[in-house]
Amino acid sequence: MGLTNSQYDAIMRIYSRLQLENARTAAARREEAYDRIPALRKLDLTVSEAAALAAREALEGSEEASASFRSRLDQIRRKREALLTGNGYPADYLEPPCRCPDCHDTGFLPDGTQCHCFRQAAIDLLYSQSGMREILQKENFDTFSLDYYPSDIRHPVTGKTSRQNMEDILSGCRRFIEDFDKENQNLFFYGDTGLGKTFLSHCIAKELIETSHSVMYFTAFDLFEQLAKDSFSKASEAAGTFDFITECDLLIIDDLGTELTNAFVSSRLFLLLNERLRSGKSMIISTNLPLAKFAEVYSERIFSRITSGFLLMNFFGSDIRIQKKLSGRS
């Protein structure tokens, strides 16, 4: 998925600042070297003289002008490097420094493709905008464990154990990631507290951010607070946040049902669901409410959007927080 225009511009501003910093460093080094090696300044002046001579010869129809100029530049380069190294400087001391030797801090390779450093800059920006960098270092697929889902607890309807159920959920989440750019999918996690719904949302978020997808995470309370700001205060930063809420590749709404539900919340949730489903933008929604209770709390049209547009995943088992506390694990 491509970056938005604002995200792309933000990254290119970083490269512009790098290039300006590199140019300033090169200018400072050049003046320092000129002061210590007067012959170097005179040698560099001959480059302009050689260019002017080559231009005149080319205008006069000389076919050898270009080759002669290149030969002259090569001679000057060798003399320049000899002067620098002879005075204790690296041969490339006067070249603008760069952090990335592959693209020279432009973000693009000679063939026009994005450099690896550009892709990393995009990932860093997406982490920053998601507000999830620190938590995703702790909560990801590498730290996810099936050991917290017992095999002695069975679902009364499906007969599956808690572990079998979570294995199926885990497989579904991995398919969600693998097919993210191929088809629009949405996940709805429901079940009691402490069963890993938020943790698994974080796992998915990390994988998608690492592949340069934009992800936004909100608790239900924070989301509707942002939407209220956009509706009533019209603050510019709130409007920017609302645009990202509707346009980001993946929107995660955690703990839906813990907020104070009223007419405003229901209407804005319905509009948000409609907008993202219409535009094919993916969502993950989690709630601690049973489906029947969820249907009572929210309107029938919201429940209909959820059941028809989301893959429902029911979490059950034993509270992981309590298990960790009893075992003394963090």
C-alpha cells in the first residue's frame, strides 16, 4: 500500500534536511582544506577553466572536446586526492557526506526505485504516527504464546478446546496479514477480558507496519473523544487525525463497549464503519461484550454491519493476566 501524499512529503522533507546538512558540512570542510592547502583552492579553480575551454571547443565543432574535458577532470581529480591524502585527509574528504552510500541521501536509487533507507524511513514514520512503537516491541508474534490457552476448557457449542480455538484464530490472523493487499478483510474479536484480544491486535499491527502499511490504534474511549473534537471543536489537529482515521490502511478499535454509549457515539461509529467498509479499508474491532449484549448496546444497523462485514472470532479460556500473576511472570 502506498504512502499518502502527506506521509510521502514528510519523508522527503527529512531527505531535504539531510542533503542541506550534507552540503553545509562539505562547504565547511572545503574552506578548512583550502586554508590548510592553498594549492587545493587553485586546483579547483582550474575545473571551471577546463569546463569553459571545453564549451568553447564544442561550439567550434571540436569532436574531441568532451573526451579531452573528461581526461582533464580525471587528472585534476588525481591531483586533488594526492593533495588531500598528502596532508592527512581522506581522498573523498571534500565530497558531501551521506548516511546512505547507496542513494546518497536522496531516497532513490539510480534506476528510480525506492532505496532501502526510504522504506525504513517510511516504517519509522508509520510507527511514530501509530503511537505503538514501544508496546509492539513487547507484544508481537514472537512473544505470543499458546501455552495460556488450556486444553481442558471446551466451548459448549463447538466442542473445541481453548487451545484449539486459539490455534484457529492465530491461523486466521496470519491469513489476514498475508492477504491484506489482495482482499479487504475485517476482524471482530469478542470474549471475556484477559484472553489476548488486544495482544493479538498488536501482533497484526506490527507485521503490517513492518511492511509499510499505516496503522492506527485507539481504545474506544480515545476514538470517540477524537471524533468529538473533530465534530465540535473543529481544531485543525483533530481534523488531521480524523482524516487519518478514515484513510489509514488498518484501523484498530479496542475495547468497544467500555465507552459511554449515546446517540453521538452510535451515529459516529455507524458513519465510520460505513465509510471504511465502502472504501475497502480494513478494521479490527475488539469487545468484551458477548454478541447478544453487543447487539443490545448498539443499534441493529451497527450490529448488521459487524456481522456481515467482519470475520467473527470468539476468544474463550482462562484469564491470562491472572495466570501470569499466579505464576509470577510479567
